[in-house]
Amino acid sequence: MPKRGYHHGNLAQALVDAALTLIEQKGPTGFTLSEAAKQAGVTPAAVYRHFSGREDLIAEAALQGYEIFADLMQYAYDSGQPSALASFEATGRAYLAFARKYPGHYIAMFESGVSVNHSPELAAVSARARGVQERAAAGLSQHIPTAKRPPAAMVSAHIWALSHGVVELYARNSPGTQSPYPPEDLLESGIGIYLRGLGLLPPDK
């Protein structure tokens, strides 16, 4: 899925794109607004027509990232239907795919320190992304009596944390690290062990 494009003269989007490049190169705290302005080809003063500061600029990058991410998660979920397991596993793989394809957005979303409550819009779109995986988790437990079902939000949070850990350790070429197995295999096997431990999948025969 492409980034939201901008036409000539759309300064706000030009600054976001500049920030995404700098985030990839230097991290979310490694660049200044002046650098973003220079890369976008405008004066530093022009930045403040659209953003109150660097955090506001990064928050917009995170918002756009969450929009892409939520759409990707929904697409992954839909691609696995009608199988609840296929949908759930697809959302995990989508997390890895997103981190690889949109590293600047990923860092802005998860590593910048900008809260998802920075704005109502950011809170809403991040909740939409989480909601897709929660819906996938809920589908896995339909065969279990209601009183014994694990909370879908808990299952989703655990898999989100597992996905994030695989990305951080093995899917982003961190210096000095090398995955003993392909990241996708690590994630799939981890999800399988976790789901079997909860009784959501039958044991291997």
C-alpha cells in the first residue's frame, strides 16, 4: 500500500516525508525541524504553519503509519477468512511485513515515544488496528465455553508483543544480531505454542 501522496505545494506532506526519511536514518530524536525543513526544501519557519514542533510532526507520521497498518491488518484478516486460524496468523505476518516495508512509519508509531493519545485521530486509528487482531483472536475461541474463553484483548496483546519482539530482535537487521531461523518461522512457531497452551488449538499429533 503506498504512502499518502502529495502534489507540488503540499508542504505538510513534504515535511512528513522528509521526517520519515530522517527517522529511518537517524531515529526519531536524531533530527531537528530545521533538517526536516531543509530536506523538504523550505525554511524552518515554514514548518510552524503546519506543526507545533517535532513531536507534532512525528505524530502525523505515526498517524499515517497507523492508517496503512490498520488497512494492512484488515486485508490480512480478510485474506484468511473463513478460517479463524488463518486470519489470526495472517495478522501476525502482516506486522512483520509492515515493519519491513515502512520502517520510518514503524519507528514513528512504536519507538518515538509519541503517545497514541496525542490526538483523537491517532487514538482512533491505532484502536482500529488493534481491533482487527482482537477480532481475529476472538474467532479462535468460539468453540470454548464463554466462561472459559481467554479474553481476546489479552490474546491479541500477547501476540502483538511477540510480533514486536521478533521485529526488534530479528527482522530489522539490528547490529550484532542474527536470527537462528527466518523471522516468519519464529513468529509462526511462537504463535502455535502460545495458542496450544491456551487450548485454542489441538496438540500436534
